[in-house]
Amino acid sequence: MPRVAFAVAALAAFLTACSPYQGTTARAPSQPPGKPIFITLQVQQHLNKYYQQIAGGRGGAFAVSPKGTVGFFAFCAAVQCREEFSYTRAALQGCEARGQGPCTILAVGHDIRHPYMTYQEAEAKGLL
């Protein structure tokens, strides 16, 4: 049994090391045009964690509150997931349960659905 646990831990470490979205400096996919949602640095870190979790082809979705202070994601943690599960619905419900008002889907998988930037970036660009 210890050998199995060691093998699983080694595999998890290997998969994490191969993740293209590792660390706090995650490279986000390109964003669509339009007016961005401003997000906090904490939500940006949560978004980076989402990218780590879906690395390797897992499905998922990330939702953010209107003020960009709450972010929530849902993803497939198993090797194979049910196709009828709606990551977008789960992400929206989780975000809205924690946020103030209706949330917006920011990303589905690695596809950015709504442009965003951190408040810090917006302030540096003179948008605030």
C-alpha cells in the first residue's frame, strides 16, 4: 500500500511540474475585445489556481462577481468526467452564493469569455 501512495504522489508531482500555468505568474490566454471587468489581485491568484487545476485537458469554468472581488471555479477533478455536468452553471452558482449580485463567466476551459484586468493594472493605465 505505501508503494501505491508513493506512486500516486510522484505522479501528482510530475503532472504539477508539467503544468503550463504553474505559480502565481500564470500566463493567461489572450482576451477578447470589449470593456474589461476589473478584478482584485486575490481573484487573479484564484484564476491562476483555476488554470493549474484544468491543465492537462480537464474541463472547467471560472466566474467572477460584478465588482471583481469574488471568483469561483468548477472543474473536473477526475480522469474522466460526465459530459452532462455544467461547469459554467456550477461556477456561476458558487460565485453568486459568495458575491453581491449576478456573476459573469470569465473563462471556460482555457478560453477567456470576458476581458479582465486587475485593479492594479487598471490604475497603472489610468482607467480608474
